[in-house]
Amino acid sequence: MTPDPIAMFEGAFTQTRTMADGSPRFEFEAGEDAIEFMTPLAKTKADKRYLMVIIYDMDDWKQMEQE
């Protein structure tokens, strides 16, 4: 059974910063493994694209990946 997401909303990407340790910062924080998403997200901003954001609890996401 697929769990319900915590949140799902449409929105525009606003900002990415590179922190001192090289990890990216979006409107929310992410670890270094998210660096690969900085350029595609910055491009969505440059292209004025609107996005769909879906947020799952990490435990729920891991369970879905296993199924």
C-alpha cells in the first residue's frame, strides 16, 4: 500500500546556494548527495517553469522503494 505524501503542492523554484562544505541549499536543506540537482533546479528557475513538489517521510519512501 502506497502511503500518502506529507505534502504535495505546485510551486516555483526560488533559490539554490552552495554552502561552505559544497552542499546545496534550496528553500529546504539537503545533503551533499543532492548536488546533482542544483543545475536542473536552477534551470527551472531560469526557464520560469512551475513545479510539482511531492514530499514523503523518509521511512515511507524507503518502504515504497522496497515494494
